[in-house]
Amino acid sequence: MSTNSLPSPFLLLPSRQKGISLIELIMFIAIISIALAGIMLVMDQTTGHSADTLLREQALTIAESRLEEIESQKFSDIASAVNNLTQVPGYSVSAVLDTSARGGIPAASAALITVTVTDPIGQTITATGYRTAY
């Protein structure tokens, strides 16, 4: 009989393990608990900051709409439009009009409009635009 046909000594021994040990089970539970704690921490931070992004987007939309509202007025009416901005509950909206000369454009022909919106948690958004007398 050749040595290749003899069974391995490891195959002759009966297997004593029929499942997992208590130590293996405790290690598995510990590893899964640590992984779940990490995932929950990331989810908590993500959901906590998602409201900030929403408020920032709303403030940006308000600033852009107020800037567009002012720029759509006749050039001679821009000053009154800046002084009569419609306020939004929970947000602070202000505008500044700068009519000084710029780059060879006379003061009476161009205006720099800056709209600033502060959201309920204190973040400030600024939108800036130019309006010319054409």
C-alpha cells in the first residue's frame, strides 16, 4: 500500500467542537457593539447638522430673492426699494446701497447692492449685485 492512500491522522481524530465557544460569542457581540456605536455616532452628527444646511439654503434663497427684487426696480427707485425690504419671520434681512463711482463708471450710473440675511441660528449670508442706469 502506498503512503498516498493512507488517511491523514487529522481525519481520524473526532472533532470535539460542535459550534462556537462562549468566548467567541462574547468577542463577536463586543465587535458588533463597537461597530454599531460608531455608525450611530456618525448618523447622529449627520442628522444634527442637516437642519443647519436647510436654514442656510433658506437664507440664501431669501437673499437672492430680495436682491432680485431690488435690481428689478427702476434705477431711480432703487434707494426706496432698499429701505422698504420685506422681512421674513425668523430671519433678519438688510440691504446696503453704494452709489460711488467704479472703474470709470460715474456715481450716478451704477449702484452696488448688498443684501445680508441672518438666519435664526446666527449664520449670515450675503448676496451682492450691480445695477446700472441703462
